Amino acid sequence: MASHPIDRPRAGLTVLVTIAIWSLLAWRHFHEGVPAHHLLHNPDLPRISDWFGGLLLPVLTWGLLSLAKRRVMATGSPGIKSVALGLVAGAAVGVVMAVTFFSGHESLTSYLFFGLLPLALFVPVHRPECLLGFVLGMTAGVGAVLPTLFGSLMALVTFMIHRFVGLPLQRLVGLRTATNPGGLE
């Protein structure tokens, strides 16, 4: 079976993420200790240790990039430019959300998170590479488990908005036709 142009970056990024998360966990273990985070930042809810990220992130990276590969292969596109763009955009959103949260601007964090809902009308922010970038962008601040849970929920909601509201709306106003889906899908 011939290899696809996304195979090498998928393997390389998985190895890089694995090394990065285990290095971060080892450093934290020998310095201030590996943190655990409460669900919804509420002390009454259970804590989730960042150690789970050491197992979750490599599997998540490989799995989500495999889904991205499947989508790219189905469209017949040989390039991985859209995958890289989604990964970088998701990482940017994740980093900005982590920075605003830890700098005490929780309201900005909420606006950024829920701002993805109207954006989903026009842009497919539900793609696997966007979710992976989001999780990677938030991992250093809040671990991998919580961004994976909330990001997956947001990906499901934005998929529904994009598919069942955004695309019909775009067809209705003439931005997209049934035979020519355009570059955003």
C-alpha cells in the first residue's frame, strides 16, 4: 500500500507529542509535582491528574490525525495544507484560552469558547485536526483530559451547527451549491 503524504507528519507529530508530554510530566514530577485539576474548576468535583495526559495525548494525536488522513484521502487532495492550518488554528485558540484563563480573564475565555458556535456556521471548526490543536494548546496549562472532554463536546456541537444550519444557510444565500461544495467543507 502506497504511503500518503500525511503518514510521515502523523508519525513524527505523534512521537514529538509523546516525548513532549512525558518530558513535561517528568519535569513537573521532580519540581513542584504533577498537578491535578478539578472538573469545571470546582473543588466539589473530582480532580483529574495530568498523568493521564501521558497516555491520552499520543493515542489522541495518532487517532485524530488518522481521521484527518481519511478525510483528506476521501476528497482526493494530496496535500496536507488544510490539516496543518486546522491544527495551528486549534492550537492558537487553545493557547489563547489557557492564557486568558490563567491571567484571571475567565469571561474572555468563555467568549472565546462560545465564539466557536457562530464561527461554525461558516468554518468547519469540528475537524479532528482542530480538536487536536486545541487540546495541545491547552495541555501545558490544564492537562490533556479536560480539554479533550470539553473540546470533543464542542466539536460535536459545532459539527451539528455547521452541517445542519451553516451549510443549508450558505446554500440558501448562494455561497455554496450542492454540486460545488466550496473550499470550506
